[in-house]
Amino acid sequence: MLIQLSIRDIVLIERLDLSFESGLSVLTGETGAGKSILLDSLSLALGGRGDGGLVRHGLERGQVTAVFDVPANHAARLLLRENGLDDDGDLIFRRVQSADGRTKASINDQPVSVQMMRQAGVLLVEIHGQHDDRALVDINAHRALLDAFTGLTDEVGQVSTLYRQWRDADRLLKTHRAKVEAAAREADYLRASVEELEGLSPRDGEEDELAEARARMQKSERIAGDIAEACEFLNGNASPVPLIASLVRRLERKSQEAPGLLEDTVQLLDEALNILSSAQMEAEAALRRTEFDPRELERVEERLFALRAAGRKYSVAVADLPALAEKMIADLADLDAGEERLGQLEQAAQTTKAEFDRAALVLSEKRHRGADALAQAVMAELPALKLERARFMVNVSADPQNPGAEGIDTVEFHVQTNPGTRPGPIMKVASGGELSRFLLALKVALADRGSAPTLVFDEIDTGVGGAVADAIGQRLKRLSDKVQVLSVTHAPQVAARAATHLLISKGPAGDGSDKIATRVATMSPEHRTEEIARMLAGASVTDEARAAAVSLLAGRG
């Protein structure tokens, strides 16, 4: 519930610190005293629309702080945790409004967006008036209120889970079907490509091996002629070997005739013959090494050409052809497996859809039964609110062809304000005063179900008096047994039933200037009697009015 509201420099409020208790609290005061400013300030702290005009005249900024005490498992705390915000202790909502229109929002002194503040705020406080009945404006809220009244929150959660599972399965099915259809269009191309690549059988590193072999054979072809010429020179008719050998033999014979003269020459010539003989053998061996089968060169070149042609065809490097072949083979396997997988996904989607349909139908049947019970509960409250000739209806229409996360139902509150008139949507048929009373009856019927922990009613008793005002007071009191209720009222019958009575007034600011400031005071019993007497009598309070006020307070139970 709301336990504290602090306002600084907002319109006529200079400095105000209010504490709130559980039960019913009323705010009273003369017209123009500042009751609307108080509610505007609370709305600002809950993420309402900011406006530089809210800042007290002549100042740069104003500030509103609202403090809430709610259980550890409350939805507002869960929302904060989901968004990574600390929720320890009381929840402190603070909004700073600058005169230039800018605002800053924080929760527990952690900066947040105004949208986040608004999302958390609606879980904590509902503000209702003749012209701001959000619970009755939004048809989706009608369904939520019916579900809360009927105790269907868990069932709605289960239906929502099944709906998400079905939609996820359906999306997966559609995605896979698109892939299978695309793969089927490529199937002939894939099969032809796989057949070609399997026939080619490219190996990792094969291009480099072939290029190296071709370069070696081409180089050998170029130098083989020079080596053959060397062999011809060393072994042919022009070879110097026979001539040197003949010369060595002659010099050996002559060396016998002149000892010590030719021995070195003969030795050197003999060594030259040995070297030339070795050169002959090496040249012949080199020539043999350059020998290759021309058909092998042709085969290597053809293979290299085929690999590079395939690379160009498939727009990949030759080195990537083996991986491409594996991928295409896998794609073909996926295509075959995809057909089987498609059948599995179709079955899964059908199964989850059938589960959702069954759960949504059961939920719809419970909503139809709950709709009658809610209508009767609201109708039971109407006579005392002087709406005894009115009818309240909860229309539930099921449309299985347009399911949603909350099921297949559209729920809308209809009313008939007078016999013989055509029933219609509550927002179109009921007047402002009637709307407020219908809302009060609805809230009383719901008690603490489907409501924020704090309800604020802004002058819902406007235009009524006597027995109707007393009936409104009774129902606000009953409602406050379940949730915290704050009511801005002009009805003494309502004010008399409050546990806490706050008087709003305005007067000189007290700073020596001619400024006016709004003040709020918690009323003591004797002052409370005087205020209720003023509400009964007007400007001139009579003894009779005081006696009536005492009577009202005595019978407020």
C-alpha cells in the first residue's frame, strides 16, 4: 500500500509530507483548495505525464516521492527484478519535474524510464474518477477483471504458455518448410553437382601437387636438350676423350726415353681422362632423369585444368572443392532428412494447437459461467447506489478462428441504465455519475481480486447525496477491508466512514510574501466533527449540522 507521499514545490504545494494508513482515508476541503493538485502529484510519481507548469511559480524544479510497502512476491517487485532493478525494502518512486518540461524518474534511487515507472505504478495504484475509469475503457481489462473474479489467473497462464508453444512450433514449421521447399528447388542442381564433384574426387592439396609436377616436367623438357648436347660432345665423334687417350699413350712411351720429364704431364692427362669419364656418366644420368612420359604431362595438365574449371564454375578456390563436395552431399542428406523432419514438425504443431484449443475452450466455458456470477454480484450492489432499474451484463464472445495469448474470448461490460433502452458498452451508455457508481459496484464485487493494492477514487460521489452517498460510503468502507482506499469526496456520508480524515486547505505561504500555499492536515476527532458539519451545512455551520455530524460519525461502522 501507499505509506508516504512527499511533495516539494508542485503548483500551490511548497512542502508537504503525508503518511497513509491501511483502510479508508478521505481527503476533503473546499473547492479549489488543492485536492486535484494532490492527485496530480501522485500521478506524476507513478509515471504520469509531466508538465513544466506543475512546478511552483518562480522555481526551477519540483519533486514528488511516493513510498510503498508491498509483499515480497508482489507483481511490482517481480517487474523490477526482471528489469535488473533492486527492490529491497520499501519501493520508493521519485519524480523530479523541471520547469523547462524535462523530468527524471527513479525507483529505489535507481534511474528508470518514465515508461518503466508507469508500468510499475499501475501495479500499485489505480486512480478512478468520473472521467478516468481506465478499468472500464479497455476491453482487455474487462477480460482480466472477469478472470480475476472467477479465479482463472492460473488457467490463463497455462493457456498463454500453450499459445506460445503452439506459435513457436508453427514458426519453426514454417521456417523449416521454406527451407525444404527451397532445397527441393535446388535438388536437381545439387544432385548433378554432387555427381560431378564425386566423379572429379578433388583431394586436399592436389592443386599444389599437380602444379609442382607440371612445372618440374616443363623445366626438365627445357634443359633436356642442353644435357643431350653435352652427352653428344662427351661421347660423340667430337669427343676429346679418344684424342687425349692417344696422346697419353704416346707420352708414356716417350717418358721412358726421358725419365723425369713427362711423368707429371702424363699423370695430369690421365686424371683428366678419369674426370671426363665421370662427366660422361653424370651427363647420361642427368639425361635419364629428365626423361618423362609426355602423356603424364598431358594428364597432369588436363587434371589441373579440370580442377580449376570446377573452381570457377562453383565460384570457390580449388582448395575448397573437397569441402564444397562434402557440403553438397550434406545438403542432399538434409533434403532427404528434411522431408522426414517436416512431418515431425507438422505433427508437433498440430499437437500443440490441439492442446491450446482444448485448454482455451475449457477456459472459455469457465468465463461464460463466471460472467453470470460477476454480473449478479455487481447487480446486487446497484439498488443501494440508486441504479436499481439498471442492468449490468458481462458479454463473453468466443472466436476460435482468432485466438490469442489469453484464449479465444472477447469480454465486454454492457449496461442498460433504464428499462426499455438498448443495452450497450458501458462507456457509451452510462453517464459520468453512473459510470463511477458502476465502477464502485464492480470493485466491491471484485474485492481484492484484480485490483492494485491502493485504489484512489476522485469525487465519485459528485452529484449524489443522502442515501446514495451513504451507500457509496458503505461500499468504500467494505472495499477498504481488502485494499487501501483513498477517496477525494464532498459527501459527509463518505467522509464519516473513513479511518483517516485529511483536510486540504490553502492560505498564505507563511514566508512573508503574498503567495498562497496548499496544506494538508490529519484531523483530530473534534476537528473532524466540525469539518463534517461544514460539509453538511455549507459556509455557516449550525448546531443542527454539528449534531448531524456527530450522528454520522457515531453510525459509521
